Amino acid sequence: MMQRYLALPDSLYQVIKPSKVEDPSLLLFNQELAAELDLPPQLLGQDAAEYFCGNQLISAQLSLALGYSGHQFGSYNPQLGDGRAHMLGQINGYDWQLKGSGLTKYSRGGDGRCALGPAVREYIMSEAMHILGVPSMRTLAVTTTGEAVHRHQAEAGAVVSRIGRSHLRIGSFQYASSLGVIKELADFAIDQLCPEALDADNPYLALYQIVQRTQINTLVHWYRVGFIHGVMNTDNVALSGETFDFGPCAMLGEYKLEQVYSSIDQQGRYSFGNQKRIMQWNLARFAETLIPLICENEQEAITLLTQELEHFPNAFEQEYAKMCANKLGFEHSENPLVSEFFELLQTHAWDYTEIFNQLYHSLSGEKPQLPSELLDWAQRWQRAINHQQALLLMSRTNPKAIPRNHEVEMLITAAENEPQDIQLKIDNYLNYLKGNVCSGTSWGNPDAEFDHQYQTFCGT
Ligand code: AMP
Ligand code: MG
């Protein structure tokens, strides 16, 4: 175990231990991730729950809470930070962070705790994203604490063990900028995430370019599978492009660009279709923090960064158009059938996952269930594609199954009511998402009625 964040200026973090909890018990453990990580023996032993809830540390003085700022729904909050999280160090180069592990100096009015429901949601959604090929942080374990946390009512407390390449956020840069230590943080980020930037003429401009490319890649994956993050504040955007902060996220059922599930997002700022504009806006906030590093002449630095930022729409559209074409079995995006399809999709609001599954079936000899409004298009499409290539591209690009909102909620309720066999239920569910369908599952049916009234919540 190492603790690389100690190399940062100490104004950026607080050295603080997790709070002890009463009665830790391991609720979920991610065997697959554990096997990839080569865990220290303490995390595999009898007392693993003691470590996963933060009662015991593998070595002393390793635990930090990181400070950050952030634009929340567009308004700047200078003082956020790990208000309920502790960075314990790195395992195989990946950050290991506890969430729900007690108060820090960044807790503001919060209790430093996390309830079991949101912890289970994070476990399922982060693993589902990973299975669907979307860059994402992952969850190694969830422990219950034996203590109650008070939300709308008393709920069981839990601690999440989150694993990611880096816990730096755009908000970390805003914080470092306000404290006058932006160079130190940028150098740290280059070292941690993209040492290749050092080979460029201007490493800090290269850092920006790499981050922009990485965010576009993740965003296109979100659009590919129908993921709505729900709270794309600058503090919830990881510099590494790993999806994280799963509080109010949800999946798109019926295709609607304006779809929002989060109860507090009344303006649709973080709607499905708006995510690309928000990412560009967030990247502008990131770019601002780098101005003093790009060159001595401030005006010139602004011009250089603005040029990069102005590439965003085109760079995104290019990747996005290719992804959309691939979903329909075309290698490239030129074919007008692609935009025609997406217009039909928006007009008729078909289920985003199912419609591609049905088109795939129509090629593979199974009897498809295509809506009547699509039949004319589908005939022309069948003539235009190369079947062999289309089958390959479509199976690579389209998820057969997604973590549907009602399914995830059902599992969360099961975890709250019958925690004793939840590991098995979630393992089975994730297996199903991987395409290993066990006989007799009822997963995979869209539930539009459920989605119509579905609401998700921040502040969990
Ligand atoms: P989030 O909405 O999860 O992105 O959190 C926004 C900010 O609130 C971050 O600084 C969190 O650390 C902090 N926060 C959220 N929940 C709690 C809590 N229960 N206790 C302390 N801080 C919290
Ligand atoms: Mg957050």
C-alpha cells in the first residue's frame, strides 16, 4: 500500500482517520475485482469487514480526506471536499477510498455517513457500467456498520470501498487554483494519469487535451448505453474519465433526449441529451484553472485553451456519429439511414435498448418485433448494410441488457429487507448483465410505467 496523495501540498487534504463503527459486517464483496487487484491479506481474511469499514487501517497515517470545490448546478461552491470519504491509499496503483466512513473537516452540515440503499446502488451501477464497457470506478466491497443513519427515516448505515485510477476531479483543480497550488496539482495529475504529456511541447496544454479526449470517450459510452448521470457538477467529474458518483443516476428506457430522473433537476440541466453541453461547460471550468500554467502571457493562454475547447463539439460529434452508425451496423456515419433512424426514435420514443436488440434479431434470423412505423425504414436498412459486418458491429456496440431502473430499485429494496442473501442475488443479476442468463430470470423487460414516475435523489 502506498499513499500518493501525501505528495500534494497539505492545503489540499486533511490527514484523518475514519470513524469507528459499532458492528461491521461484510454485505457485498466483489470477488472478480478482488482477483484483479491482488489484495493485501488483511482484506481477504476473517476481519476483512474491520478494514472495509475503516475500523482498522492496514498501516497508520495513511488515511486522507481530499478537499475540492465545485460548480453545483452552475453555482460555485468554493468549499466542498471528502465530507464522508477517506482515501486509504493505492492497491496495485488504484486508489482505494472509503465512502460513508465518518466526519472530516469537509463535512459541513453532513453526518459523514452513507445509508445502505445508496451504497448498494453504487455497487450495482458501477459494476454494471464496467460490464457494459463504460469507463467507471468500481466497488470492491460494501459493509454495514451496525449503526443507524438518519435520512427521511432511520436506515442501516454502510461503507462503500471505491476503486478508481484517480480521485482527482475537475473540482480539485478549482480548489487548487483558489489556493495558489495549481502547478503542484497539475504536475501530480500528469504523473498519476498521463505521464506522456511530459513529452509534449506544452505538457499542461497536453494535459488539457488528454482530459478532453478522455471525457468525450466516456460521454459517448454514456450515450451508447443510455446512461444519465444526473448530477454532473464539476466535483462529480473525475479527471480520469471514470464514471462515478452514482447517487441520482438512471438508465434511459424510452428514448427521450430531454429525459431527467433526478428530483432536483427541474430545469433539465443534466438531462440525457444535455450531457454533452454540460461536459463542455465543465471542461471550460477545468481550462480556466490551467491558464497560469499554459504560458506567461495570459491572453495567449486563454486563446490556446479556447481553441481546444472549441474543438469539443466537433470532436464529440465525430465520435458520437460513429457510435450511432455502429449501433445500426454501419462502419461510418455517412449513411442518411442513421439520422433518419434517430429521428424516428425520438419521435416514437421506443425503448432505447430493445429497439436495437430487435433490429439485431431481424438480421440473425430470429423473429423480430419491430414497430410498424419502422418497417419501411428497416427494409431499406436491410438492403443497405453488409449483414456479416453489421452483426459484428451491432453486437459489439449495443448492450443486450442494461441495469433497468426498476430492477436496480428491486435489488436495493431486497438488500434493505433481506440482506442475508443479497450477495447471491446481485451476483446473479450481474451475471445476467454479462450475458450469462440463468434460466427463469424475469430480468430485461422494459417497464415504461415505472420509468414515467421514477425519481432519483442527491444528498444520499
Ligand atoms: P455529492 O452530492 O455526493 O456529490 O456530495 C456533495 C458534497 O457533499 C461533497 O463534498 C460530499 O462529501 C458532501 N456530502 C454528501 N453527503 C454527505 C454526508 N452525509 N456527510 C458529509 N458530507 C456529505
Ligand atoms: Mg460528489
